Amino acid sequence: MAEALISLGSNIGDPLAALHQAMDHLSRDPDIAIKAQSSFYRTAPVGPVAQDDFINAALLLTTTLAPDVLMKRLLDIETKMGRDRTHAVRFGPRVIDLDLILYDDVKQKSALVELPHPRFRERAFVLVPLSEIAPEWRVDNVPLSDLAAALDDTGVTRIG
């Protein structure tokens, strides 16, 4: 059984409802168990596209799935919820975004997933929720709580 950390985000329609719907999809998957859920955070968008704020959260999962298979399941949930990655604007608005950030201590780069996620160390909207539920999880021997504390978390507001 492996442990994985995923980041969830949405800023189209009812973002909070979208996050709950994605978590419901995950909770019904027999190969995945949700061990912990972060609070929800309102976050400023990152990137060149003008758009609404996001609602973000994080989940700690246990799974029997390999990283590529887990990522495929996350992408399938996005598709079921109406996200079309092939025609979307990069870093643009999205109904749901599910990213596999960490999977045990696996380091890999495949066509489907790169672990650890290549930009997670730069993103307070990812690290703040992750460090809430897994503060002692270490990446390159540094706890997530320390990685989060090193970032400017202006624009990341806990909403519940």
C-alpha cells in the first residue's frame, strides 16, 4: 500500500462543489482510500490569464495503484467532471484540477506524471494545504512544513 498526496483546485462554476464532487469520485474508487483532507483555501490564480480565484485543497491517500495508473484515474475524474485538457488554456481557469504531487518517495518522469510534481515547491496554494495534512512528509529530507514556511503565502486564505 502506497501513500500519495494530491492537490485539488477549481475556479469555474461552484468550485467548492467541484472539489467535493472530485473527493466523492475518489472515495468510491476501491483502489484508493482518503486518509486525510486539508481545509479549503481561497487562492489567487497563478499565470498570465485573468481569471477568478481558486478554491484549493489537498488529500492524503493510500492506494494499491502505481503512480501512472493513479494519475490516469485522476485525469479520468477530471474528464468526467467536464475538463478538457487538450483544448484548455495553460494555467487558465478550470472546473477541476487534480495533481499527483508526491507518491511515497518515488522519483519518476513518465509521459503521464513527474514525481515529485516539478513545480510544487514554488506554489503556496499547493504546499499550504499539503503541509496541513502531512507536515512531516519529507522531500529530499526537508519536511513539507518547512517548504511551506519558506514561501510567501499571501493570497492563500483558509476558508474552512
